[in-house]
Amino acid sequence: MEEITNEDKLLAAAAYAFFIPSLYIILTDRRKSHFLSYAAAQSMFLWLFYGLLVMLLRFLLGFIWSLFYLPPLDILANLSYLAMLVYAIYLATRSLFGENQRIPYISALADKLC
């Protein structure tokens, strides 16, 4: 079992909190560490999923609002964005402890990439 350094933990946490560090890990030699490559792959797919979900929500809200305006839908959309951010922060804090969380469906894609 490989030793996980504090720098690796911090970089993995940054990958979960932001999108760019995951690309840095995947495109450089940092991917040789299994902990880092798995965290980077999983966070990259997670942020791509978040981006697709945000675009889909915005499209659906725009379509519904073109028919009639419902202010509670905007509140629900903002709460869903907040939930995504909270989950990313949760994953970042877990990686600071040296743990890789398995996210359903996304971890299967990350396993294939690592």
C-alpha cells in the first residue's frame, strides 16, 4: 500500500472542491499515485455531471418560465446548486483524511480511467 502524503491529500481535496486541479493531476505525473488519480478521475466526472445537471436545470426552467413564471422553481434550482456544492465540500474533507469515497455510477467510470 502506498503512502499518502499530506500534499496528495490537499491536492485531492482541491480536485473535489474545484475542477482545474483534477485536470492537473490527470495530465501530469501526479496520476502515478493511485489515491490521486482515483480522486482526480472521480472529481472530474463529478464536475462534468454537475455541469450537465446545471445546464439541464437551466434549460427546463427557461422552458417552464416561457410558459408561466413560478418563483418557487428558482428557489428549488438554487437549493440544488447548494446541495451540489455541499457534496463537493464533503468529498474534499473526506479526502483530507486520506479516504476515497465511492460515488455511485461515477466511481465505476473512475475505475475504468485509473
